[in-house]
Amino acid sequence: MDQILINGGYPLNGEVTVSGAKNAALPIIAATILTGGRFTFHNVPILKDIESIQALLVDMGAEVEFSDNTLSIDTGNLSDFEAPYEHVRKMRASILVLGPLLARMKRARVSLPGGCAIGARPIEQHLNGLSHLGAEISLAHGYVEASAQNLTGAEIYLDLPTVTGTENLMMAAVLAEGRTVLHNVAREPEITALADVLNLMGADISGSGSSTITINGVKELHPVTATIIPDRIETGTFMVAAALTGGEIVINTCEPTHLKELALKLEKTGAEIEYRDRSIRVRGSHPINSVDVKTMPYPGFPTDMQAQFMVLMSVANGFSVISENVFENRFIHVSELRRMGADITISGSHAMVRGVPELSGAPVMATDLRASASLILAGMIARGTTRINRVYHLDRGYDRIEKKFSRLGASIKRISV
Ligand code: EPU
């Protein structure tokens, strides 16, 4: 098992290149199920979650090659319509195959994802939407079983703007008969990235990025070559790292427009931010001002940046309130940060953070993906050594991040124990 060892106290300086977005790549890879043929995707990040979805597709009969961030998938011989428990338990996002399997194979059998460390994470919006499109859905033995001879376009109102739910319904509706209008959908950039690839494949989708998406069903789709958009959460993690360590980082090949809300908050903490076309320069300043944050669906402050921002507030000057409005249990990192000397109290969905002069290094446990990133950030400013256990959470969603931080001047290394 790997651990990450960090000696704190080094400001970060230099340039870093952002990898492709995990949460854009996963639905786009699932979309290859929709039609047979060879797809090629560039800028695919090297991550455990990408390995997981590849393994799932291979089990269904796809041929996959991955080298130098280019992923080639041939779905010509796809024969299976099942996502078994062994895959789904490793990665909840496996649920993304449900919509496309139903559209192409007319049947899908997908293990129910269940909850995870950050919340219960139900999928009833996915299932209700698919029923509106005409699918017969039943739950048995921990699996969702769905079938539909013909999916038919429908007007669907989501109760909440679920990201993977919106993606599943878009993928199911592209081959449905007639028009589907999805209301109250998620507006994340990853939704637009998926819609762009589906349109390139021959789909007719408009409105992505807004809260209503219209899909005119088409008869067939074809394989394409596409490039995965940059990861906005990795970008945001580097932005916070610069603000936190008082360094100056230029983050290249990113998409600054995807990070407006985080950038506004960081500017309020005192960080200087300069935007260029495809890069952001962030310079940290001291003292760090305390700023309140509420997580919201895009374009609000991302829940996936909450843990990282909390580390910044834990050494800020004063008191801040961080409210988590997307997931019901996304404060698990708090107890680990407290062990490093942070002064944080939780009350329901609010974390009250009183800034302390410094954190101190400690052995800590990563509990989920973004919590792991927050512990790395904390370790980089803590006095002494921080040892992070269970870094497999980190490897699910950050492409060799310790190497990137090391090149920026952090004293960080991975060890096998
Ligand atoms: N929800 C329901 N019912 C549903 C669907 C969602 O109640 O049918 C609730 C969830 O329980 C949650 C909220 O709605 O409280 C938002 O969940 P959403 O469905 O939008 O999340 P997701 O699609 O499962 C994606 C990302 C997450 C990210 C969230 C929120 C992918 C593969 N995952 O999850 O990414 O936190 O959107 O932005 O796109 C991560 O990368 O670390 C990560 C967890």
C-alpha cells in the first residue's frame, strides 16, 4: 500500500499543466457504448477511475488501448449489457453505462451503486427519467434491471440537477424516438463536454450548459475522435495551493471560465489572480483573509473544492463558515484536519473554521478523493512531516499529483509500505 510523505513549509512556485477531466472523461467513455466502432480520445487522465471504466467496457466486449493519454475504444463487438457489482463497487460512476446500454442494447443490468463516504447518493432521478422515456425498470438482488424495445422522447423535470443523472438521460434520449426536453438539469462544464461529443457523433442536443436541454432523437450515431476538457477541480486544487503556500503558480492548459466562483472567493482571501487565454496565474499573499463559502451546483462553488478551501480557511486570519449543500456527509476530512491542529467545529451542514497560526504534521487517513487532496495541501503548510495513508482514494481522481507538486517545489514523495 502506498503512502504520501510531505515535509511542510515550502512555498510553491513555477508552472504546472493540468490533466484531462475525470468527470468529463467517464461519461464520454460510457457514450462509446451507444454505437459500434473505433473511438479515439486524447488528453485522457491516467487514473484508477479511468482504468475501472475501461475494465467494465472490456468485460462487455469492447477492445481498449490506452497509451500516452490517448484512449482508443472499439465497441463494434459489444455483446454484454451488464455492469456487475465487482465493477460498480469500485466506482459509483459505473452507473453511467445504464443510459447508453438501454439505448443501444435495449436492455441493461447494472448493480445499484449504494452510498459512499460522502453521502447516500441515491439514483432515483436517473431511474424516474428513464421510466419517462419508456423503460421498464425493476430492482432485484441489488441490481437495476431496465429494458425498452423503443425509448420515446418525453418532457422530464428533475427534482434536483444531478450531474450523472443528466448525463445518463442525455445518453438514453439521443437514440429515442422524437423530442426529449430535460428540465432542471445540471449545468456543469462536463455536461456540455458530453453534449459536444454526442453531437459530434451525430446526436441533436441543444441547451447544454443551461438548465433545459432539448434532444431530438436520431436514428444512428457514429464513432469519433475527441479531446477531453481540462480538469477544473485539479486546476482549482493548484489555485488553492498557491494561495495557501504564499507561492506563485502558473496553471497551464486549463479553462479559466470554469472556475469563476472559486477565483472570486480566492481573490477575497487576498490571492492575486491573473487570467490568460488557457492559463491562470495565482499568487498567494499573507495574511489570508477569512471568507465564507457555500457549495452549490455549477456555476456555484463546487463541492469538489470544499475540502481544499477549508484547509486555506484553517490558517486564515479570523473566522469563516463553510456550508456543504450538495452532499450530506462531506466533512469527513475535518477530523483529520483537527488532528493537524485545525480549529473546526461542525454543526449540521456548516463547518465553523477559526484560523490558527499554523498546522502541524501528523499521520492522517485519506477518506475520499477530494479529502485526500485537502490533506496534501494541509501537509504542504504544516510544520514537520505528514504521512497520508489510503492514498488509493487520491489515485482515483488525480493524475500523478505528487509529482506535479514536487516539481513546483513541495517536499513530497510516495512510498510503498
Ligand atoms: N441525488 C439524489 N438523487 C439522484 C441523484 C442525486 O438525491 O437521483 C443527490 C445526491 O445524493 C447528492 C446531490 O444530488 O446529494 C448531487 O449529486 P449528483 O448526482 O449531482 O452527483 P454525481 O453525479 O453522483 C458528480 C461527480 C462528483 C461531484 C458531483 C457534484 C462524476 C462522475 N461525479 O457526482 O464528483 O461531486 O457530481 O458536483 O461526475 C469527485 O470527482 O470527487 C466527485 C465526487
